[in-house]
Amino acid sequence: MTRAWYRGDCHVHSHHSDGELSPARLAAGIHAGRWRPAMGNSDAHLAGQLGIPHTVVRATGPDPGALLAALRAGHSWIAASAGIDLSFAAHAAGRTAGVGERLAAPGDLPCTVRLTVRGVDGGTVTLHDERGPAHRATLRGAGAHTVEWGTSAGASGFVRAEVRDADGRMAALTNPVLLTGRVP
């Protein structure tokens, strides 16, 4: 099955919440086993606000069925602008899982989590697991920035990323990569 990332305005559910509470609610839901993928959408009515934030979706195609299936699975991330791009995945023992996917790896097997972000000049990347912020890196200058962090399924049940700009505003937020000790 081939998947590609699609950018677009797809509205599934509108939730108005304080911007800083939303990531905390996402983490609490994942930890409690009732994860609902995060989405960003523009419910703005002023010039210059349309499309901010927006959701980037990795789907099998641009048709409504494929987009909705990908959104339900959490194969998406939120960006503050169309100028931001990222890739986020966890790797262990030759396996890779991306946003919204599960990485099966024995509990003590090392997992490398890797985020590459473009379009955020300066700022910070914070990788979160069920205990909160687990790794932080500073983004210096322009261009592509890659951040790596080592963990395991025994140490972290999931990992998600937050990217903030130089002023501390959210630039991107991923849905999690779920880590499980059950190997197929």
C-alpha cells in the first residue's frame, strides 16, 4: 500500500480549547488508552488566519475515504503554516514506525526516535512520552534540523514531538508513534 502526505483542509471535529491544554489532553488520552488523534484546523474569520493551523495527512490517496481513514489512524500532524515540513519516526531492529503507527520491539531493545523539521528557524524540539518532556533540543539557524533520542518500548509507551518557534509558539505537533513490546 503506497501512502503519500496530503495537505488540505479536512474538517472532522471542531474542538475549541486553550492551545497549551490540547497537548496535555492528547498525552493524557494516550496514557489512559483512549487516544484520539490530534488535528488542527482553521476556524478563523480574519484575514491572514485562514489555514493556520492546518493538518498534514499521510494517506493512500486524496479522496475523502482515504483521508478520513488516515485521520482516524492518527497518520497526521499539525503545522502552524504551510512552510513547515517534518518527518517523525521510531526505529528498532530493522523496523520503522511513523506518526500514528506502532513499533513492535522487545521492551529493552533500543529504539531511536528521529525528527527532521524544516521551516522553523530557531526554536526548540521537545520529544514527549507518557511522563512528559523526555528530550529537548535547540534549533539553531535556518534549514533542516534533525533531532534523535534513544529510548525503548519498556521505557516509553509512546513518543510524540512538539516544535516551537524562537518566540515559544507552537510551530508543529505530531500525533504519537506508539511503542509496544509485543513483536509479531
